[in-house]
Amino acid sequence: MGIRQEIEKKVKRTCLHDKHVSLGAMMVEFGGFDMPLLYQYAGIAPEHTAVREHVGLFDVSHMGEVTVRGREAERYVNHIFTNDVTNMPVGKILYGMMCYENGGTVDDLLVYKLGEDDFFLVINAANIDKDWAWMQQQAEGFDIELKNESDFYGQIAVQGPESEHIVETVLGLECSDLVFYTSKVIGEAIISRTGYTGEDGFEIYASHDYIRECWDKLIAAKVQPCGLGCRDTLRFEVGLPLYGDELSEDISPVMAGLTMFVKFDKPEFIGREALLKQKTEGVSRKLVGIELHDKAIPRHGYTVLNMEGQPIGEVTTGYHTLSTDKSVCMALIDTAYAALGTDVQIQIRKKTFPGTVVKKQFYNKSYKK
């Protein structure tokens, strides 16, 4: 077997892979899956704009799904999750992290409560195997049934200001009753008012066949298919983190500015003591936003300098934003320079470009609360 064949054998494909190929998508490897980067030869901009102004369709079937059921399901989820699911209403969704004892991040995830003692956890594609092994280790001693159902579920995201109308009229799924971060089960599908774009939108989880049917209906209705390229620009503009960039084993929720999703008033959860110490005593590095005073584009890994030219951190994600026409980035830098309004510089190739520390949200979210 040749090297290329061996690579193709190892890379996974979602249930919609042939749909992307037939639409002429540019395919790339992401999180172990062969995924569409973009469909437009004109670049990412038309897909990005479709989501901001109208509606766009994403294949997110690469995401992982784990179910937790049983008498101690709530206690187990609270044990591994930084947010608090105690007395969580059925249909509610919470965002949070799973952490190691030292406060480093295992993954960030969504927790759905589908029924009493029935939780549905959505994890990142690149972390499925790692997360599953870690969850199994933590399950010892709990009266639960833990299942990795990532291979069963397909998932699409319909995002943008017209998404409610499209989901109801094209897919026939009643969703106007859902508010932000709630879900319900309709037949075999789980539908939630969630997304990763900063716009109103919905995510639908179901069998591969059901998801393929939904995709075909939406494409036939002229909904714009969107790839990973604009998924990243959209989430970045509204300050949403990407695991591996803004969160990692070395970047805790406190460093990332996500303490609001860490509930220290819970009796216990893995990593609580380490994170509480970080919150109380402070951390050496913080995630910040930086706006450049120039059109140069800061990219992942570029060095951030103080005004004396000394390295103080590095860029985690950076773009010239499509929605605001500014060169901005998120960066993990020394806490001494993290205050809003602090002047810094970014090394871009052989030049340095001045910038200012700003809020990480570069574009206002448009959710239905």
C-alpha cells in the first residue's frame, strides 16, 4: 500500500463526505476527519457572509457524542464537568470543561439533559479517543451506563438569522419554541438552539440516514453549504475558543477567561482545587484580544512582544476579520500585560507591528435569548 493510500485509510469520513465531494468542496484533514474547508472558489468570504446575513449549513458530524445514563448520572457528570448540572431542567444545555487534577483542560464540551438520569455529552472530534478513555477511567464506582455513540450520530448545524424559518419550513421541525441553549427530541432527532458562529442557529443530531436526508433537503432549498474555514472565522470573531488553540492541557479555563463556566460552589469536581488556587492567587498567563494598528495579519504561533521588544506570549488565533475589517487576534500573554488598553507588538515575519489589548469578542453575538 502506498503512503497516500495509507493516509487515506487512517483519515475518517463523515456520513456526508460524498455530498461534499459532489459539491466540489476543497477537502482537508481536521481532527482525524476528511472535512470540507470551503465550497467557494471565491474564498471563505461568501460562506462567512451567508451565515452573518442569511443562513448557512455545516457538516459537524465529526463531533463526538457520549451518553451517560443511570441512577448516578447527575453525580458523575458533575464530577467530571466544571459547570453545575444539579437540578438541571430537562431540555437545558450547559457549556463547560473537563479538567485534569492540575487544572489543565481535557476538553470543552456541551452537556444536554435529555431526561431524568439521561445526559448527552458533545465533545471535540480531535479528542474523542482521549476523552472517552478519560471518561471511562473516571466512571469507576459510579452506578451509570456510559456509551460512546460517536459512530452512530451524524450532525448538521444550520446557522444565521434565517435559520429558524429554514429549519421549520424545509425540514418540518418545529423549533420556534426553543430559546438559546435548550433542546428537545423530535422523533429520532435531537434538535438544539446552539451553534459555534455567534448567530442564531440550530444543531441537529440523528442517524446517518436522517442527517443525509436533511442535508439534501437544505441543499435543494439553496441553503449555502459552509466549510471549516468560515466556521473558524465566525467563532473567532465572537471570541469562542477552539480546543488546541485557546484551551489545552496547558491552558486552563481560568487562563482562558472562562471562569464563569467553572462553578466553585459545587462540593467537588476534578481540578477544582487547582482552578480555585489559580482564581484566588492569579495566573502567570491570560488569554486576551489584540487589535493591530495595521492591516498585517497575526497568525497562530506568532510572538507577542512588549514595547521594549521582549517576548511576552504568542498568538493563538488571528485574522483580518470579514465582519469588522480589522486585524485582530487572540493571544496567550504574560498577565502583567493583559489589562485592556495595554500597548504591545506582534512579530510578523521580520517586522513588528503595534497593537492594543482589547476584549476578545470582536463582533457582537446575535443569539435568541
